[in-house]
Amino acid sequence: MSYKIFVINMAGSTERWSLVKSQLDALNLVYERIEGIDASLLDSSEIAKYYSTSENRKQFCRPLKIGEIGCYMAHIKCWKQIVSQRLDFGVILEDDVILSERISAALKILSSNLGRFDFVSMQNETKKRWLYSSESFGEFSFYEFVRTSGGFWGYVLSQDAAKLLLDNLIPFGITADTNVHLYYKYKITVKSLFPPVVFHRNGIPTERKSDKVKHVRNFYLFARQVFQLKSYIGKLRYFLLRDGFAKFLCKIIKSRG
């Protein structure tokens, strides 16, 4: 199976690049640097090719910050590389991560079970989540949560899933990590690897400097809660239609037991 690791790194962020590069080299992994995008340097017509204010209003609870738009665009660059290089899957990392030595073993498991996944989060869950199902492969398990944690610093994406995302999510109206909660709409399975092998390096400030000082109001009161509720209901409905009532009910009872 062919795969490559893509690391998103902003121009001039040499220290971050050095830290992640040294880890990848020590693990003897094949990788490629993808330059991040500072959307504040782009004109409105270029941004409009990727970000839609009308989709934003329909899909999300608030307008996106300029740094969030650039972040999403950088991930799209990685998806395009998975497709153009005809890889079976790609591993996308942001540059402020700590890699477990077990990542090589995880990649072997993923290579051997390509047809079983579309999207796999390799990062640690930051909150306790509702587990719907799990499947074990050697030392690792694939967890399927009703809703995953936020963050987008380490994940695996198959070529087929990359094509679906490129075909359906541009222009986008929601943050890159939050959009994962809606992948069910395109029948993309979202799994989480356990134990995780990619961790966020704490204490490193965001490079999205314009986002630090800009406060964005929600479109209306409780907009965030409404979005979360809709995504929960949509995902549960997806599980029901995919698995059938009997299997769905069995898994729900088991997960809440």
C-alpha cells in the first residue's frame, strides 16, 4: 500500500519544522512538507474560491476567523496531494505535534486494513466521548464515536475519502476540525485510533496571530448548542440507516451500559 505523511508548516516557522522533522527522521518515515496558508495575505476573490459566507450561515454557528480559513485551505492542499499522487492514503500532521514511537506499527495496521477505513483520527481525544462501536486489530483498536473531539493535528485519509471531500466540501463554511462531525453526510466513516499515536505539543501558541485578537460573535443565542445537537442527531440517524434498527439498538444499549 502506498502512503505518505504530509506536514503542514507555515513559511518561516523553522523551529516548528525542525522539531517535527527530527521526529519523523528518527522514525524513518517518508514525509513531505506542505506550506501553510496565511489567508490574511489573500484577496477576497481567492478566499471566495474556498470559503462561502452563505454556506457558513447555513452550516455553522459563527463566521470563521481568517486564520481558520487559511488552516482549512492548507488541509485541502494535503487532500489534493493524496489524490494527485495516487496514494492509497495520506497522513496529515500539523507541525506542533509529538509522535509516539508506535506510529510505525499503527501505519502497518492501517496499510493492512485499507478497505476498513475512510478517515482515522490518530490524535488523543481531549474529552470523554460517547463510544458507539469498536474493532480491534492487534495492539490497536478503531473506535467509532458519536462525536469526536475538536482539533485536527493528526489524521489518516484514504484516497477515496479525499476525493469525496474535495468534491463536496468546497467552498466550505465551517472550521476544518468541526466539519468532521458532518462527514456522515457523505458516508465517510470516522474512526479514532486507540491508543493514539499523535499528541498536541502543549504550550506552543497559535501562529494565527490575527485570530488571537479577534472575537467573533455567534449568529444567534445558543447557536453553538443548536449546531452540536443537530450533528448528534444526524450522526445517530446515519448509524441507524447504515446498521439497521436491531444492530443500532444493540450497540446503543451496549455503549450506555
